[in-house]
Amino acid sequence: MTSSLLLPLLAVSLTATGAPMPDAFSPAPCETGIFRHDQKDFVAITHGGKGYSYTFSDGTVGNTQDAGALLACEKDAVLVGGKGRWPKVALAESNTRFESNGIMLAGRLLEAPGAGKDTPLVVYAHGSEGSGWIDRARDPYQMVGRGVSVFVYDKRGTGQSEGEYTQNFPRLADDLVAASREAKRLAQGRYGRFGLIGVSQGGWIVPLAQARAKADFIGIGYGLAVDITEQDAAQVARELQDKGYGGDVIAKARSVTDITARLVKSGYKDGLDALSEAQQRFGKEPWFVLIKGGYTGVLLGMPVEELRKNGVPQFDKLGVDWSQDPVQVLRQVAVPQLWALAEEDRQAPPAVTVERLMALRSQGQAISVYLFPQADHGMRSYAQASDGTRKATIITPGFYDLMADWAKGGVDGKYGQAYRK
């Protein structure tokens, strides 16, 4: 969605124009929540950085500490563009703590005014970031602003939740199931369709939890149907392609990521000698030092004997279950799936994921796939410099509208520049 009202309104900043504040304007500390202009246009404010982050319903983002911030806060309202006062929406917020395998997690149910038995309810599985989502994540508020009730929680080891941060997908799926039970308890009698939405790493978690959570549907944003080692290999290949390297170098790099995949899957037992040989063979080639990926760059920068003796403590403590096969998991999902993918995603290249989803759909699964062009990870549009570096700009138009419509029972119409596969 691109708002005809917001574009001219947001084109100029408060400070750049020097527009006088309305006489009744009284600055006050910002509050998290939704501030609405009309039935279509709103802005969500969350904690972020040194100030507060804001996300308009058209995808425009910023922070109140930015030079030329687009809004200023007052009690129970925000001032947009130096002249438009948008009042705060009286959301129903229910804070809670719930248990998952002996760990207490913090959660919050967010409901827009008028939520009832036909209102969809979703629980979010967030990505690999180490920060909590309560009061910080923009996605839940964007859904609530579009008429979807949301249960959001801080995953273990983050925010207000107990436990240790982990990337063990089965354990995180257990937490998502527990969150689903709590969400349904809090919203009892005030929801209809129930679903799970996962973004980034959450795209691996949601399918693992779907059946036990008794979700009617799932939605995945910029996730993957490849395993962690395949993601790493694709990420390395994309990094080198973006640096201008061709197929010969990509093939060499693939031989390296094959070795590092063996290493991590075997607990550093299989592939150490092969890694040493690769370091000696390719170590002086210019592309070798450019490799990052998800973990390969770290392994390449370590002496083999250190790996043999100590492994990689910062990886090992994450508890990754390297045996997870996402395609096998997806085959067990019996409810409709929506996949919204960023076509130019450097962190989670989507090509193989699309291919696998199409194959699963041909076998009878209900899978809808939308690709958003000129979008990178996080569904961020970007400006790309001549050296290939990217500067994130807005949340690509249509993404949140698509996810909300899916939660409501079906997609219809055009969603920004997205196209359906």
C-alpha cells in the first residue's frame, strides 16, 4: 500500500521546513503503540536504538533521534509533518508470563478495538536477533493496525524472558507451541482463525510447531526451505557474485562450503584435514578472504588445530540441531501456507526455496508464494551504490497488507510490486 496522503505529507521533515508547531502541541515522551490518521493510514511506534522507531503503514521507517525525524510525540498522540495530529489507538494489551519446558517466557496479547469471534489471531516466531520483541518489533503492530490480533513474546534468553538464547529449532518450536496455548487462553471468545507467522529464522520454527499449535494456517516472511548449511553455501555464492566473480570461483567456493558443512554437521570431526588443504590451496586467492556466509567465514579464519581442540564456542553454545531437514518438515504441514520472499535477499537467497516450494505444491500441498522484487532481507527496499553496497530504505510496499489479508482468510488484489508464483 502506498498512501496518497502520506507521500506528500512525509516528503518534508519537521526540522527541514521549520514548520511551526500547532499552538496546542505539548511535547512528551514517546509511547509504544499505534497512532491513526484514518481507517487506512497509521504509524506504529516501538523502542529502537537511542530513541523510538516509527513505521508508517505505507512502509516509511525512521527513528525519533534521526535528523529530520518525520514525527514528534505528545501525550496520547503524535504530530506528523509538523501539522497532522494522529491520536493513539486504545489497544487492548494483556501482559503475561507462561512456562515452556521449565522456562518462564514473557508475552503480550495485542487486540484492536472491536476484536471479536471473527478476528484472526496470530502468534509470531521472530528471527535470530538477540533482542526481545515486546515493545520493539514493528511487525505485530503493523498487523494489529490492519485488524489482526497478535500475540508477541520475547523468545528465551531475550528481553523479559528467562533462559539462555538458543538457535535450537525444536526447542524454539516448543516455546512457540506454549505461546500458542497462552494466546488462545487470553483471547478466548475473541478470535476466529488462528495461525502462526514466522519471519527469517522463524520460517524454520513455524512448520515444526504448526500441528501441535493447531494452527489453521501459517505465513512465512523471507524464510527458507533449505537447511542451515545450504543457506550458508547460497549466501557465500551470492557474496562472491555481488563482487563480480564468475562460475569458476563460485565452484571453488562451493567446494569449500561443502567442507564446512561436513565440519559443523559432524561436530568438527569430519573435514578438518580437507579444510586445512583448502586453506593452503585457496588462501592467497583474493576471493577467499571475502567469504562470510553464515558460519564459513569464521571457520576459514581459524587454525585447524584450534578447531580440532576447541571447536567454535560461540557457535556450539547455540545448540543448533544440524539434522533438521526443512523439506521433510514441510511435507508434514497439512494447512495452507503463504511464503512472502524478498527476491534480492542476500542473507536468505530464495531461488532454491522457490524451487522446492513449487515441487511441494505440485505434490498437492496448499502453498502460495509471492516474490517482492527490489527487496532484501527484512523485506527492506534499498538503494544500491556503485560498489554494490546497499542502504535500506522502506519496508517494501504491500508486504504487511499481504500478510494481514492471509491471516483474514485469503489474498486478493495487488501487493506492491509483488508477483505470485
